[in-house]
Amino acid sequence: MNISVGATNLNAIKAKYPLCSKPKYSYLAVGAAGATDLAGNSMSVLDTIYAGIDVRMYTYDRTSPELDYYVLDMNAGTLKLTFSETVDVSKMDVTQITLQQNALSNVSDSSKSFTITESTTTSTDDDTDITLYLSDDDLNNIKLLYTLCTDKDSCFLRHTSNLVVDMSSYRNEIIEIRDGEGQAALKLIPDTTSPEIEWFNLDMDSRILTIHYSEVVNTSWAHASGVTIQDAATASSSVTLTDDTSTNSRNGLEVIFELSDGDFNNLKRDSMHTVDVATSWLITDTTSMADMMNPPNMIKSIADEFATQVTNFTADFSQPRLVSYELDLDTGNLTLTFSEPVDTTTLDVTGIALYGARDDTDSQITL
């Protein structure tokens, strides 16, 4: 009698390594209901390992596994690989996998492909289905490439024969997918998650606002006019920045905004906020930033009452400078312009002197 055990049972056997991996690990037991003879007699019971019989003829598995298909979920950050047979996940080397924009990689343009790093982990059970959990670094680096794996037509996978082996005693290596034969994704789930602000730093001395996001962002979408700095989680005083505040940061997790003179001065004029950590909070609307997707996922808004408190705050230690002045002898008005807002109650006019020339100390008057 010849029985086809079927792919499901065969893979289940392989997953129980070393079961049936060699003749010495191969015994068969059959219960009473296994079969009857032509006279209707049940089989003698061989339903334990002690009653089982060893194999008379054994053929080793010499067939190499193959990657049947894969599903990439950019939202969950997973890469699910389905193989032709059970593989040994403990022998998997994820660094042998490269994702690329086309079946044939563009060797002159590294922005078209990405090789998975060892920071990515896998599911732990030997199986035909193995899930890779892309590390934050790997996932963000894929997103930074912008045109890679945004849909099925821009996502192809290749790997070397060192990726994984099967459960056979011969440890058959997987059949390589060579460059030029890149395998398209069976399914690609795009990133639909909006980026969020995780934390921010404010340096009032250097006039720098640094914002760190939950995923890499596209700085071409940066609009400081969507950001408001306020004095508390629920604002009693606030300043909404303008687009004069800008950034030269590259796409990434962290964006550095250089506060414009106007925005800096507006922050300084109100002594209720941006004085210290306790008085520096941030909210944003959805227009201030977006991720790398096309079309983009706009940033998740932060509403008043739920403002994010500054992580690191640096106070303004720079001395104000007199930038220019205007003297009107007709009205008797003297107008002073400083490099930043000053406290008028602290002005001591007796410290102001007028000179007839830069090097003329004799021709002068002190107010």
C-alpha cells in the first residue's frame, strides 16, 4: 500500500526535527483502526514507539527549499515569507535579503535598493511561513528611499542561497533568487500611519527648535506655521510660528528649525512662556509635517490641553545688542533698536551718551 502523506503532513513532520530526518529517527506505529484485511480483520495494534517498526527503505530529502511568495506590510513593519517547505528559522540570515525597486537592481543608484540588516528579527518557530519584524532602523531606511516598496510595482526581492536551510539532515540551502530575477510581492500593504511628534528641544540661546518624530519625515512638507509654542498643556499664552522659521534638515527622524527673528522676538516678548522647561509646551496641526509616502500621511495633530512638554530647554544667555538708533532733533525723540526685545523697565537713560565723532571724547553728552 502506497500512501501520499501530502504537503501539510510532510511539513509538519519536518517541523518536528529530528523526527524522520534519518533512518534511526524513523519509526511507525498504527492503531487498530488503521486498516482491515479482506476478511474484515482489524490490524494488530502498533500504536506506541515500543511496538512500532523501524523503516526498511529510507530516502533522504535532497530538495532545496524555495521562496514561494512574500507579503510586505509597511504599516505593521513586517515581511512575511512563505517557503515551499518547512525551514530552520534558527539558521536564517536576514542580511541575505535585498529589497529593490525593479527586478534588476540599479548598481549606479543605491537609492533603489535596501539590504535588510541584522537588527531585524524573525518569528521563532520552524515553519513554511516565517515573519520578519523589521527593526525601526530598517523600516525607516526603506521609507527614506521614497520610491522603494511604495506599491507592488516598486517592490522586488532577491536573496542569496545563504538565507536559510531546510530541516533535512543535509541542510539543503534555499534556491537563490538572483539579481535580474527579483521576485515581486504577492501583496504590499502601504504605510497609512500618520507620523507623530515624540519629543522636542528648544534652545532659546541658539534660536533652534528641534523636533523628533515617530518615523522619518519629508522635510519638503515642513511648515512651521502649523506649530504653536505655549506656556502650559492648556495655554493661557501662546505664539504660533510663521513660515519664516525654516529648516535645512534632510529627510529623517529629527528636524531642526531655525527660529526667524520675528518668531524669536514674539516668543521673547511674552514672559509667560519659553522661560524654562515648565513654561515650554508645543502643539501642532496636521500641516506642519508629513511622512515619506506618496500621497503623504500628514502629521497627527496635538490639540491644546494635550500639548507636549519640552524635553531639553536652553535659556537665552546672549546679551542684547543695540543694532541702530534714530534721533529726531525736531521732536526730541531718540528711538533705539535692539537685537531682541528688552525689558523697558530696566532701561537706564543715564547710560546713554551721544558723541560728535567715534574718536572725539571731548564732544559728547550723557543723558
